Amino acid sequence: MKVVVAAFSHETNSFSPIPTTLDKFGVGKGPYFGAAARAAYEKTGMPMAAFIRLSEAAGHTVVTPVAARCSPSAPVDAAAYEAVCDAILAAVHEGCDAALLDLHGAMIAEQAEDGEGELLRRIRAAAPGLPIGVGLDFHTNLTGAMVDNATVAVGYRTYPHIDMYETGERAAKLLFDAMAGRIRPVMEWGNAPMLTATLKQDTNDEPMRTLEALSAAAEKEPGILAVTMFGGFPLADTRETGLSVLVIADGDRAAAAAVRDRLLAAAWERRAGLVYTGRPLVESVAEAKRLAEGPGSGPVLLIDHADNCNSGGTLDSTTVIAEAMRQGLTDVAVVPLCDPEAVERLRAAGLGAAVTLDIGGKVACPTLAEEPRPLRLTGTVGAFSDGLLTVTGPVFTGTQIGMGPSVRFDAAGISIVVTSRRIEPYDLGVFRALGIEPAEKRFLILKSRIQYKPTFVPIARGVVECDGVGVASSDYALFRFRRLRRPIYPIDPAATFAAAAQ
Ligand SMILES: [Zn+2]
């Protein structure tokens, strides 16, 4: 049998000013097509790798038309969306017996609010009886179109995401079992009116820890095949954005619906625990300073979460860096500040050159009231890198990171990794590529939200979340939602919810 295996993954931030054109996928040269798609992903920890391995272990032939992944940013450009969809649909049209798709679940395209739902709808229209298995991100904003046009779908259970491969395995096993007639999967889904804060979605912390444990326990009940609770991605402004549950049962819709309703009710009860309350940046930076003087070893991490790459940040916000400098923090390393113009200027100046320049704060963010604020710094050019590395840590294991040409700029007490592409620092390699040993610094400023944890927490003395300025902010009052269903908690504190079959 022939199985089409493909990946199309983009988490869309409706408020991000960063365009999502085709060239932004991959490591800056566009998606991988055909054999290159397989080569880029078969040895990784991603769902696509599990799809390839399990399909071939079952004796099937695998076709990989495309693997397209891109850091979060604005809605996917219309032509880019069509190019990736067309590649998948062409492979389906050529004839196949099944499709396994590694999707995100929070993609908006210029022509489709529900990017994944529209892709799946097109595949179903082209091949009505085709068994389709889908692996989804924990940040999926689930829709009826995704559920109705797939045979089985499951999502990550962890955030930070360290079960991507296992998610692919679960989806593939369910699909092959269904094709062999061993199970009769039926799916029920639903969402609660909860716009949860990604900063509070860590599945090692409450309340997500309990909610994920309840989901895993429900999966062991008789007749239940798979249960996923999705945290949702709040900055994708769509009707269905928010927390959701998807249950697959073996032929018994009522059993699936009962589990769904129980879990949605459990999430709703804990809604207050999924709201992030910020504090002034001045206080957070002062706390970082105190922690550095306290017990333990390794750096204190300052998490610049409002400019998180993997939520659509521009990666050129300077707010947290400026406050750290104002409070006199020294022995600081920053990853990354994306400023291609500065990279060019520093490369032209040459290694060891002393340079004064305006760095960062150049990308206008019309959805925020703030004006961009570049930072004027004087320093020396410390190191160069082509910015290409392979992830060795537990998040996105084995995938390539393309920082683009990058420079280490050493100013007073602070070393900044200036990149020409936007990447999230979830691997130690992003520092080491520029000659910085992160464990030896006193402070690290990371433009990340949660994904840094498996890699950086083990080497850190302490962690402080810093509320800078950026389009990945957890302060929903900054954004004007247009498509989101209302009322929704916590934007509408009086929102109510009663699960359908309680
Ligand atoms: Zn995610």
C-alpha cells in the first residue's frame, strides 16, 4: 500500500507583523519537497519521522511530497498556502491508500481562517474514502472541519513539547488499526470558552498537569482509543480559538462525548489557573539580580516572553535588554536579537572591530500601541557564524535551526547573538555557535516562553518571567480580537459554560 506522508506546520499570530511567505519555511529557503522532505525529517523527533518509520515497518511504500515548517508569524501568504496544499493534493491525486499528516492546528492562511481544516477538506474532496491520520500540536485551535475530514487525529500532550514523535506513533497506529478493521474510530470534539495563557500551559505545572493526567486516564477507559486536550493558541484570532478536547472511541459516540464533556468541565473549573497576571518589568529584572546573588550555580534566566519567536514575536524588541542594562546587570548573554541590517553592518566591520550602532527595535508592530525602540550600543564584533545547526536537545530533536548569518556583539557587560533569521532559543547550540558557553554566564536573556525549559532550566540558578513589549504578549488587553467567539474567559470574566451532556 502507498501512504502519503507530509508536514505543513505554522502557528499563526494574527497580530504579528512578520510576513509568512514561502521562502520563510524550512531554514530560509522554502519548504522541503520530495526526497528532501524525507531527508530533512526521517531522523528527527517529529511526528513525520514516526509516520515514515511505522508505515515502512507495516510494509507500506511512503511518498513524501512536502515538509513545510515555519516559525510563527502573520497569516500564511495565499500563494505559499496554495503551493504546499497543491504538493500534498498532487500526491493524493496520483493515487494512495492512506495519508498521514503532521500539522499544527493553529494555522491561518490569507484565504482560509482554518488552514488545517481547509487542507483536510480539500483532501477529502479529492479522495472521499481515503483514511487520513493527523498529528497535531498541543496549541491546536480545534475545528469541526479538522475533525470531520480526518479519520483519526491526536495531539501532543506536553508543553514544552517533548512527545512529538510519540504523537506521530499514536496517530499512525490508530490509522493502521482502523484500516485493518481492528477498530472503528469515531471522533467527538468540543471547546470551552477559555482563552488560556500559553505561559500558564506548562504541562508540568498546575492546572495543566492534572488536566493532562485526567486525559491520559480517560484514554484507558474501555472503548476509548485516544484523548487529547489542546491548550489552544490564543493569538490566532479565529472563531474557535481556545482550549478544546478531542476524543476517539471505538464505535461508541456517546462514550466519546461523555469523556469530552467531563474533561471540558474539569478544565472550566480550573480556568482561573490558566490566566497569566503580569508584573512590572522593573521588579522582574530586580528579582533576577537578587537571584544571581543567592544560592545555586549557573545563570539566572530572564524570559522575554512577549517577544517569543514561537508565538510570532519579531525578536527585535529591546525592552528587556534595555532594562537589564539600566539596572546594571553584567555578564549577560542574549539570544537572539534578529536584526539582519545590524548583522550586515557588523560583518562588514570585521572581527574585533569597535562599532556604535542602533540595534533591534526596527520592525513596526501596528497592532501594538508602542513604537519600535532601537538600542544604541557601542561594542566589538566578537564572533561570526553561518547560523546553521542541528538540535541536540529534547525539543524539536534532530531538526535544523537556521539562524542565518549571525554575529556576536559584545557591548558593556552584555553579549548579544544578533541573527538574520528568527529562531527560538530551545537549544544550547544557539549560544555555542557564537562561542558563548551559556552555563558560565551570570544572566541569559531568552526570547522564549516555555520551550526553553527542558534545555535551559537544568543549567540555571533561577528563572524570572519578564513582561517586555511584543506581539507575543500574554496581556490580551493589548490586542483587538475580531474573529474570536464571545463571550470568552478571561476577556469576558462573566462568561459561562455548561458542557453539552453533563
Ligand atoms: Zn505548540
